[in-house]
Amino acid sequence: MAYGGFGGFGGGNIQQLMRQAQKMQEDMNKAKQELEESEFSSSVGGGMVEVVMKGDKTMKSIKIKQEVVDPDDVEMLEDLVVSAVNDCLGQIARKEKELLPSIPGM
């Protein structure tokens, strides 16, 4: 029995697989760039704290209304900031999952 190429694959099949892999890599790079350039925002506490993050998980801005700054209740402000940041991170994770489907071994 004669086999063409590696393990029974003809040279054309390997080239086709390589092209498909390269296209998949290009698509993933485009999706990553789109994600990184996207902005995500969260407003909590009735608009008292607003956070804007980029898709690369860097914070772009945070706005805190003066009324929520209470020296006697710093914990509430801390909780609002954490909540807003976590909400943005959740939005980024959902968008990442949408744009970058999981690939076994990666």
C-alpha cells in the first residue's frame, strides 16, 4: 500500500489544514483586538459610582458622586466600587466567551 504524505494524508490535505489553522489564528487575533478596544461600563448605587473598563481589563475611569463619600461609612463606598468593577469584569468575560470560542488545547 502506498500512502501519500504523512500518515495517509496527501500533501494537499496538510496544506488545507495549515490554511484553516492560519485563518483561525487570524480570526482569533481580530476578535482579541476587538475585545481589547471595546469599553464596558457599570453604574451602581443608583448612579453613585460608575466604572468604565477596557476589554483588556484596564480601568479607564471611575466616577464617584460626592453624596456617597461619607467618612463614617467608607465600607459602603468600597462595596460600591467593588460591585461596579466586578460587573465590568463579568461583562468582559461574557464578551470574551462570545468572541473567542474555546479551543481544546489552547
